[in-house]
Amino acid sequence: MAERKLTGKHVFAIFGGAFGVIISVNLVLAYSAVNTFPGLEVRNSYVASQTFDDRKAAQEALGWTIGAHHRDGTLTLSITDAAGTPVEAEMLDATVGRATHVAEDVTPDFRFDGQAYVASVPLGDGNWNIRMTALADDGTEFQQRVVLIKD
């Protein structure tokens, strides 16, 4: 059997192949990261920052507390005032989704049952968030991101 020699061409091919695999994997991961998460919370962060303190003070003046639970395919979103009384908002818009991507986002059809907002939403295991906007009787907009507790 003839002895094989490791030449410069072989070493170059090994290094070139290894770096080619590394660069290819990095490009695939970067492409996947950019396409699965838009990264935008607001269209223009500077404009949004100009009214942040006023909006925050108005929300805090409402004294609302938000709670969210998911059990047996039912999502419960509770809004209570400073006295602990359930609040029925003028308008409620909520999106349930993962913290890392928007592919599984759903907009539940909530109904107020006198105590809380309830919707039938099947959710898988893992971390879920609710991005909600509610409108108070006085016209104050209330926005919050709620971490969903799955029972």
C-alpha cells in the first residue's frame, strides 16, 4: 500500500472546507434571525419617546392591575382597579405570542364574564406573552406586555 503524503493543497482544502462550513452556518443563522423577528416595537422611537412620561403617568393614574392565566385551553385576562374591582374596558385588543418570534401570534376573541376577559386559546408549552391595549372609560389608553402564567 502506497503511503499518502499530506501536501499544502490538502491542508488548504481542509481549512477552506472548515471555514466554508462555519461561514455557511453563520449566514443561515443570521438569515433565520432577521426573518423571524421584526425587532420593531414602534415605527419611530424618537416620536414615541416624546410622550412616554405623559402616557405612563396617565396609565398609573388608572391604578389598573393586570393578571393572566392559561388553563385547559382557556385564557383568562383580568383587569382590576386600585380597589380590586374588576374593570370592563371600553375596548380591549390583545395579541398572544412568543417572546422571540411572531409566527405563532394569535388574537383571541375575548369576552367579559363580569370578572375577567376569557377566551378559548390552545397554547403549547413554553414562554408566552400578551401584548395588550385597553381603553378606559375616560379615554386613557392602557398598554402593557403581560407574561402569561400557564397553570
